[in-house]
Amino acid sequence: DQQVKQNSPSLSVQEGRISILNCDYTNSMFDYFLWYKKYPAEGPTFLISISSIKDKNEDGRFTVFLNKSAKHLSLHIVPSQPGDSAVYFCAASRSYNTDKLIFGTGTRLQVFP
Amino acid sequence: GAVVSQHPSWVICKSGTSVKIECRSLDFQATTMFWYRQFPKQSLMLMATSNEGSKATYEQGVEKDKFLINHASLTLSTLTVTSAHPEDSSFYICSASQPAQYFGPGTRLTVT
């Protein structure tokens, strides 16, 4: 039972344009969501998070949107850069502190010049 | 801030031997650390939650006698893969909460 899903395994975007990565979840108990960037053979790097009391959180080029009624979140990267090319995982937990994370299946983003 | 290290970064061992992987939070204290494994082209799967000073909580399907976890201090958790077999070959990653989870660089285990 995949509680967190990323239905697009890959995404290709031109440099300078917007990258939109999507994530859906099924468990209504989740109230904290995170996005991670990962390169092969490395640990995930934390990018941005959002709690369920918000619908938007922005940090530089990264913005996360949360639609609780649809159980959907998205990560926007503007403008996209070639260095953004990596696998992006969304993750969810029931609390923002010590609860375990449930990861999505990942989306491979490729930003081309 | 929020740096997590792992040692070793990669290890090759023979079938039947045991391997210990260390996870350290370098600039913060973590009462809770997590251990994940990732198979090629798959997502990260939580193996266990490591709590300082108490027993680890294992996810369903993870053998606690095979994957021994010790969280002896607020900055160190260890995962020991006992009697390793080739099917244990994987990428093992730890994380610590601050409060978002920050991950170590991972350990590639290959069992021959």
C-alpha cells in the first residue's frame, strides 16, 4: 500500500522555465510534508517542508503548495537550473518532529540548457 | 548546521560476516534517528526508528535480530547487519530529526 505517490517517474524541463513536481497521499493523518533532492549513491538533501496548517511555503526558487482536500502537494522550482537535475522525493509524516517519514517513489528531473 | 555523517561510505564483506554502520549527528543532538534502505531505482524504505536510551522500533518485515540497532548517545546510532547475505546488499541511509529529517550520505553494502 503506497501511501505517498509520485505518479511521474521523470520530468524534463528547459533551463529557466518552471519545474512542477507532484505528489499525492492517501493517509489523512499526515500533517507534515517534505521534499528532498537526491543524487545517486548519496543521502537525500532536505529542500523545503510544509505543515498542514499552511497551503504554501516558499524558500528562494522553491515553493511547495499543499491542497489538503485533494491530498496533493507540489514543488515548484523557478527558474530551473541544470544543477537541479536529480531525483526528487516527497515525504510525509504525522508530526513535524520525531515521527517516521513515508517516502514517495521519486521523480527524476532533468533540466536541459 | 544539521549535518549527519555515516561511516563507512561503502563496505564489501563476505557472506556470513557482520558489518557495523555508524550514524552521527555532528552539530546537534538527536533523540531519534532513523534507518532506511534503498534498492536500485526504488524509494527509501524505513527499517527502524532508533531512540536514544531505549530499544529501536522496527518496521513490519524487518528482522530485529538481523539488523541490530544501538542508539547509545544523543549523537550516535549504529546499525549492525549480522550474518550478512548477498540479499542484504543495499544502500543504507540514516537520518536524524532537527526537526526536519536530515540524512547521512549513505553506506553502500555489498555482500559477496
